[in-house]
Amino acid sequence: MLVLASASPRRAMLLREGGYSFVTVKASVSEVLEERVVPEIGVRQLATRKAQAGLTHWLKSGGDTQDIVLGADTMVVLNDQILGKPTSPEDAVQMLQKLSGRTHEVLTGVSLVSGSGRFVEDVVKTIVHFRQLEAAEIMSYVVSGEPMDKAGAYGIQGEAGQFVTSIQGSLTNVIGLPMEYLTVQLKAWGIEQTNIASREVNDGLSTFEGFAGRTSTP
């Protein structure tokens, strides 16, 4: 069985659209990192913390040691600076101003763990290109509330998709899970796509609603 250690509706959406059956568990962990931590190391650490916390919770609730727990964390990085979730609308505005007209990286740490001792972790990177943004459209987007729970203050699957001119790498990685990578890993762990024909999404989100630009493989 696949267990998602995340409350993120976007990650659940991606797994459902990928055809996976899974259950979710809470994975409350500290997201405080060492000062000046290398982003790739930090995002890997957070993903592992979440997977381990999810595994502990799952086993305590009677889960099987052979079940696979998935933890993930996504970071937006601009010139080695980590842009987390905005703490206020003003913070969101400042983040979007920094991203405007520039290229940044989106890193997702992925951790898979089981009670039997199996463990794998990795980081997947996507390069994202933003067009120049007008002050009015930044304010309009922030007022919508969409940026407030998202790293870097934007969601590529929503209204901010129009800010992006192109990406290099996985689009789903920017949303929260690198499904191309994850599908290979889960298959190696014996987790198959059981409902690949179904595209129903119950949380009102759709993977490709926003971004309509160019995608390429680096």
C-alpha cells in the first residue's frame, strides 16, 4: 500500500491523476533548516523528515511494515536563495517582484520509506522562466489569496501559470511531485498504477489549468 505523508491537496491530486490508490497520514515536522543550508540538502532533509514522521504515525496506527510511505517537500530557489511560503500578502508581493522577468529553480525532495527498513531519497529540479510582471497583476494575484500557501508565492497550475513563459524539466515537479520520476520509483517498489484511465479530480484543481507555455527536457 502507498501512504502519502502530506496534507497537500496538490500532491494528492497528482497521485490520483497518475492512477494511484493511496491513503494519507499526518506528518507534522519542524521545517526549520540550518542557516545558509544548501537548497538541495535542505529540501531532501525536509522530505525525509516528513516520510519518517508519516511512517511513525502509520505504524502506530496499525499500518503494515511493508507499506510504502511517501514524503515530499518543494522549494523555489532564486540565485541560491530559498523562497518559502509567504508570511503575509506583502511578503508574497516581494517574492513575485523578485521572480519577475527572471529564471529560477523549483526543487522537490522525494523520500520513500517502509517499516522494513527500505529507504530512498532524491531531489528533482525544474527550471522555470517568468516573464516581466506588471505591478497591477502582481497585486491582483496576491489579493486572490492563491499565493499564500505556496512556495515562492505562486502556483503554476493556477492563475500564475500565465506568468511562466517556459520550463525545463517536469511540470508536475513544480506543482509538488515529479510524477515521471516517482512512477519509476514506485514501480521498483511494487506499487503499480491501478486506475490510470480515471482523470476525476475532486478538489477543484486541475494539473494543467494554468501553465500553457513551452516545456522542454534539459
